[in-house]
Amino acid sequence: MAQTIISTKGQVVLPKAIRDKRRWKAGTRLTVEERADGVLLKPVAKQKVRTIDDWAGIVKYKGPALTVEDMNASIEKEFRRRHARGRY
């Protein structure tokens, strides 16, 4: 059975053998759950990396179809508005 010590900052070093077995690298996020007989550490589930296809169709546009030129002009107009620093 491995042992560890709580630092003055409340930090605990997990033994290397346990980290290796669980494949917990530096930066792994863990949930801490208090139990009657101790504390349970569980890795936080990783969020799925989303692609553009996951977002396609979320925003519904109602109106006439726009050309690429119209869309680019709108993007440029908004870019200039946001970065005008008060000079409209």
C-alpha cells in the first residue's frame, strides 16, 4: 500500500505507479468526491472536440440566399464597426 503526505497547501502527490496505471498525466482534471470511508478521485470526462459539421444547421436563416460577396461585405462591415475605436 502506497502512502503520501498532504502539503501545507493541501496538495497530495499520487504515487507514480498509480498515475501510470491510470494513465493520469500532468494536467489531468479529477473530480474529488467525499465518501464515508475516504475520498474518491475520478478523471473528468473529456469533452468531444467539435467539427464544423457538428455546428452546421444550428442557426436557422430565414430570408433570401446571399452571395459570397454579400456575406464577405457584411463580415467586413462588422469587422470595421467593431474595430473603429469609436470612429464610426
